Amino acid sequence: MSNEFDDIRPYEAGEIRQAFRELLADRQFTHVLKSLVPWLPVVVSKAVLRLAFIGVKTPLGFQKRFMKPFVHYIIRRHTDGCTFDDTTITTLTSHPRFTFISNHRDIVLDAALLDVLLVKRHYPTTVEIGIGDNLLIYPWIRRLVRMNKAFIVRRGLPPKETLLASRHMSQYIHYAVGEKHENIWIAQREGRAKDSSDQTQEAVLKMLAMGGELKALNIVPLTISYEYDPCDYLKAQEFQLKRDNPAYKKSRQDDLDNMKTGIFGYKGRVHYHCGTPAAQWLQQLADLPRAEFFKAVAQRMDREIHSHYQLFPNNYIADDLLNGNTDHADHYTEADKTRFMEYLDRQLAKINIADKDEAFLRERILTMYANPLRNKQSTINHHA
């Protein structure tokens, strides 16, 4: 491992045991353990973890031993199943590692669910993921994510430092794919699309190109579809808080609350779908001027992501409710509509803010569910 990336890279095989010891010795992590299993004395919890850690020598081994059962638990308890369509990449034996660029539904689970799906399909390894340092508010979180194959994305820097940090990260991503033979997962934009209208930021593509050619990364557009977004009410709440106070900014605690809600909230059915690998279409855009090239790549990424949404009754119901018609009535039943309306009422009831604007909040949540349908229809109609 080149030590030029020591400041951002995940832990390596030789470091994982020491990182685990430091994690167990961390006082704040001890409090987390106590809250997770309050019926067990902390000393017993730590002894169980030490026993479970025996034989773990690599971050991938750590993921399989600890994270895989946890994610399977989340799938069983908080979803109605998670499916994966990887037919576009199963034949690409000459490209055994990929950079998955996806829409962003959940801070933690987007990559964690993908890891489990890749392991289940017998891919040689999982994904390394970029996590913003704004979320790493405690040393134990930083340590745990680096054990879990995360590299650190530096946020909130002055413009010149941002440029240097972006180049550094891009060089690391190219190094990880080309020399470490790792997969990468990265979101198509910084932060989640609060209204679920997923658009690829050209800045993300330009960052990836800083460290080498895009084609070297074996980019795969990836679509993540949720039947229910457990953070929908938190996003709607943020919309109103920003509307009423343009200077409003989420706190670090808000970020942690979003993470917890996203992991343990009900998601219904979840589907992952791999689009056409960029290697099969990048060459068609190669002669474009640089500015037009990145715009065209972003548009093609959006097309791939939007066209592969798995749509659910909620998406059709939300669009009809917003439009005041029943144009999509053949895609849902009255029972579906009743279920969704009751769900909507429950989510709105969770919002507790001053001057709560019920109509605005309802419209915001409905728009979140309508946008995947609208984007998919727009893509299909545009390229029909």
C-alpha cells in the first residue's frame, strides 16, 4: 500500500486487529454497546465481540463476520426483501472490479446492501465507499467505518483545498480499482436528493477524471429503488425549516438521527439494478469538447439510472394525488391507496416543528414518491 493515501484510505489487513482493540477500548463506543444490548453487562458484550473476531484478518473478513449478519438482520426486520439485477455485468470477466455510481437513498445502507448482494452472488470482493468526514463526529465512528472499507471524503474546505482533496481522492480511487483490485461505490451527487429526483453532478465525474481516465474505473450506473423511504418525513421537515429560515443548517446530531432512521426504518421492497457499463458507451462521447463531454456523461448516467427504477404502487398513487387525477389507476388498487394514505398520515404525524405546514409537508413527501416515476417516464418518452 502506498503511504501517500494514509490520511484517507480504509484500514489494511495488517492494521485491522489493532483498530479492533482500539474500538473496544473507546469509552464512547462502550456507551453505544450498552445502549444496543442493555441487558448484557458491557464486559460480556466485549468478550463476545472478541470471540467473534477470532480469525478475522482483513476488512473483507470483518465485513463478512460482523456486517453481513447485521445487514441480513436489517433486510429481514426492516424490508420486504432486497433484490438485485446484475445481468449487465455478469459477462464482463475482463473487468472483475467496478466503480458503482448510484443514486443515493441511504447514508449507510446504499453500499452495505450492495456488499451483501455482491457476496451472495460470489463476487470476489465488496465495495470501498466514500464517507464524508462531516459524519465522522466521534473517533469510534471513524475507526469503525475504516474497518468497514470506507475511505474518507473531506468536506467543508476552502476552494483551493477542496480542489487538492478532490484530486487526492480521485488518485486513490484509481489506485484502489487499478492496483488494489477493489470495487468502489460512490453516490452520483454530494448528499441525498431530498426530493428523490436523482441527477448526476458533473462535479463528481470531473473529480473521478482527475486521477486518470474514466474508462479505467469500469463505471457501472446503479439504480436503487425503495418502496418506502423511512427518512421521507425528515426530508420534508428539512424542506420547511429551510423555507422558513434560509440560513437553517442540519446539526451533526440531525445527521446521526437520519442515519439511525434510515437503517432501522421500514423500507418495504428494495431493488438494485445495474445499468449498461460506461465502457460500452463512453467512446461514443470521446470526441466532445471537455465541458460537453462531462455534461453528456452525466446525462447518460441519469438515463441509465432513471430507466431502471423499479416502480411501486406508491409512485403511481403519489403522482395521481399531486395531479388530482387517476391516470395511473391501473397500477394500483384501492387497498394500495388506503395503505399509502395511512402511511403518509403516520409519517406526517412524526414531524414536530413550529408552524407546521401540513399541506406543504404532504406535497413534499408526495413529490418524493412521484419523482422516480416522472423521471423514468421522461427518459422513456425522450428516447422512444
